[in-house]
Amino acid sequence: MKQYLLSVIQPAGEPPAPEVLAEIGRNLDAFHDELKAAGAWVFAGGLHSPSTATVVRVKGGDVLMTDGPYTESKEYLGGLCIVRAPDLDAALAWGAKATRATTLPIEVRPFFGEADS
């Protein structure tokens, strides 16, 4: 089976109210439980805001580190989930469930090559 990345697209700005976040958390827990029960779970996690990022790159043979995100944007990667799915259609079905749980856009992308079973 292939592995697919489900990326949570988070809008910049203030987070939702605590009661809204609590509901999203419950929905995500249920989504993750469903992934595990189906044998599709690989990994999932949320990310801190882009302001906590450090970009590491090579320039002229030196390794440079820069505080802050790689690019400034109105949206950013807020979290991710890696799932096992037999094909893109199945991965998109998981993406549809993820967008319902998070209330946010989900980008679905396959990894190169075949994943180990």
C-alpha cells in the first residue's frame, strides 16, 4: 500500500475560541481512532505556528540558520497525517474525513515509491 500525506492548511491569525478547538479535538480523536481501526494509521501531529520555525540551508558551503518561516503566507502547514491507502481514491476519502474533523482544507499527496506493508 502507498502512503499519503494529508496536510492541514491553517489560516494565519487568531485561533478559534477554546470551545471550538475542544470540538475539533474531539473530532480529530474520533478520526484518528477510525484510521487506526481501519489499519490506515501511520502518524499524525499538529505543528506550532510558523513563528517558531528555523530554516536551515546550505549557502556557499556553509550551513545558515534563519529564524522564522521559509515564506510568509496567509496560510501555513498546521499539522499533518500520514495514512496507508490502496490508492488515491481511498486517500481522498480519508482527506474528506479529515477536513470534516478539522474544518480546514486538507491537501492530499502521495509519497514517492511504494510503502512497506
